[in-house]
Amino acid sequence: MNGIDFAILAIIFVLVVLAVRYAWNHRNSCGGNCSGCSHSQSCQNLRDHSEKK
């Protein structure tokens, strides 16, 4: 393996770590796809949207 191979592997590793970190930090947030959500009937965001109208 050359130096460029290690650099590419390091970049891929950093991107994977950042993706996992982002997913971990946003695991409880709403994705906004209410029609596909199993909690759409009791969603707090749905109630907030209907109160604003």
C-alpha cells in the first residue's frame, strides 16, 4: 500500500466517524415524514403545526 492508499482510507474513516456522530446526535429528532411515521397520530410536531394555522 502506498501513502495515497493510507490517505484515502483515513479520509473514508473520518467521513464514517462523522456520519455516525451525526446520526447519534440526531437520533431522536423528527424526520418530517409524518405520513410514514408510526407515531403520526400522536406527534407533537403535528399538533404544533395545527395550532399555528
